[in-house]
Amino acid sequence: MQVGPREIVTPFRPIPLEVPEGMKPNEFFNSTENLNDLEHNNGLLRNPEDLLLYRKALGHSTTFDCSIIYNTSKSVLNPLGRPVRRTQVPDNVKHVWNRMNQILIQYMLDSFPDPSRHLVLAGEASLDATWPLTSPGVPSIRMLHNHFMVFDMEMLRNAKLADPDNPNLTDGGQHSLFQAYMHDVYREFFSTLNLEILKPVEDEVSRISLTGYPQGLPCWEIDGGEEMLKDIWFWREYDVLLKGFIDFYKTFFTQVSTRNAPMPKDIWFPEQVERKLLYNNDFLATAKKVREQCIADPQYANAIRWQPAFKQLIYRNDDGRLVVTISQNSIGNAITELLGVVVKRTPDAEAYEAVEPALIERLLEVRRQMIEADLGVGIATDYWDAES
């Protein structure tokens, strides 16, 4: 069977939301009214920490697909002022967030135990103001949320090959600025971070054999497997990777913006940044190339993501091991594309309704587990009650 990224078609039920006259869709989707609809029509569970578990109405997968969002739409009305990454979340909220993540990932692994039959992944992407609001692909909800998905491997095997030049397939070996010019320094910088549970692995271990992805990205195996998801130290190390990525990105684009700029403020790992980045000739030479192109090419400059924009996920490899990876984000792409899965969403109420009962049954079961763990209370909708 030919190795390569796959494009699958995922049906959805058209959403009967009317965007007010004079508003662009992305402007409306950032509104409190849209979040009210998300909760009332697709909400599964809420808790006092403002974490909301919900069904993805425009989903990636019909096998299993849901999200948890840190719903600050009523407490932080400025969409650009809302927390959009774990490093910005209060500790008490993050504690509950991590426990919800652990239960959801464990449920997916228990319910779909065979890696040859199902691809399991969980992750998040940054949703902050890293590109112009008018650009296509601007995130619809500027609040931190995680994705939890399972894909049927037989469906992926039978799917058509995706165009490998699709700009949304932003893995390191193809479109990544970091990997194209700074592969070695990028990995060396991550190697200086203090990690005990997360162990670096080579490409052949991390790669999904069917798609050939991830490509060129640093990856780490969770030493101890799924049991470590119950250990707070794992989640702290998961945050270390994000902090390291933010430091790398901030430092690089500060140098792009201003030649020989001082170290950015609020750096997590100043010693590693100074030793491994600010004294690395390849790193600074690449910043010079990008700076010069920004000056000469206004379209290129407009497309630059000046603030850290990331995708980070946990997934199960072909051998059943849990792997973590992180990559820079780009306009319009989805977290599934990190693993070579391109999702084409198609409005088809009849096709969606055929798979909806099994999907909802799984979502209500994982909700029940969260309620038992004192992680929230159920939400009633037209499709389920609060106690199912």
C-alpha cells in the first residue's frame, strides 16, 4: 500500500446559525452568542472552572470526536485577552483540565485498544492573534481548547492520497521554517530541557506507517505509557515542551524583527536561549534571511506569525506507544494534519445521522466517567439529557 497523507470526507449536520448582517463569520464565531449555542446544542458537561466538554458539530471524525474549551467568553469579553494556551491558565483550572484530559485519553485507549484498527490522538493548537483578523482560516473561537479524536484505520487506508504539497500539511520536513533551516539547532535546544518521563525517539518510532507522518519533528515517547497520564509530573513535562517551543519561537522572530535584539522578556529558559540560540550562527543567519525577505516582499511579511503559534499533541504510534510532538501552526491547518490526515468536511445530514447514535453513546459514557470523578455536571440538549 502506498505511503502518504490521506484525505477523508467527514459529514456533518448543517448548523442553523444565522450570522448577523454586517458581521463576518469569524467575528460572530468569537461572540458570546455563538458560545451559548455551542453549549446549549452540543454541550455535554460543565464545571465551576469554566471548562466545557462538548460534541464537535463540525467534527473531524465520526468515530469519536469532542473538545474541552476553557469558556471565558462571559468573563473576558475581549477575544484577544482570553487564555489561549496552558501556560496562561490558572493553576486550579489547569489541575482540573489535566484530569479531564487524562480521563478522555484513557477512555479512547480503552475503547479502541488496537493501533492497527484505530488512530488515537489528543492535542491543542494556539488560537491567539498571530495573523490579521481578516485572513482566511482565522480561528473561530479564541479560547483554549483541546481536541480528542479517533480515526478508523480502514477508512484511512481506503481514502484517497492527499496532495503532499497541500499547504496545510505543515510538518517539519516540508513547509517548516524551523526544520528547513534550523533542524539541528531546534532539536539541540529541546535536548537541553530537563525531561525524565518524555524520552526522545527517532523518526521511525514516531511515524505513522500509513501516512508517513509526522515528518522531521522532534518527538518524545511517554516512558511508562498511559499510566503516566495519571502522574502530575507528566503534565508538567508536557508544559515544558510548550514553554521551550514558545521560547524558541519568541527568540527567533524577535531576531527577525530587530537585528541583534536583546533576549525577549518573559523567557522560560533564559540560560538555554542564550547558550543555544543567541550564540548560534545558523539560528541568527536564518533570522537574517527571513528579515531581508520581509523587507522585500510585503505578502511574505504579512503572512509571518510574529507570536508563538503551535500545535501540540499526544498520539498512539503503530506499536501502541504514546508519543508527544509539537509543531508551529499555520493559517488554515488542522491538528490532524500533523499526522497526515486531511479532513474534508461535507454537509450531509443523512450521512451524519447514520453514525450519530454510536458517537453520542461514546460521548455520554466518557461524560459519565467525568461526573463520577467530580469533574462537572451534565448538560441537557435536544439530543441527550443531563444524566444520560
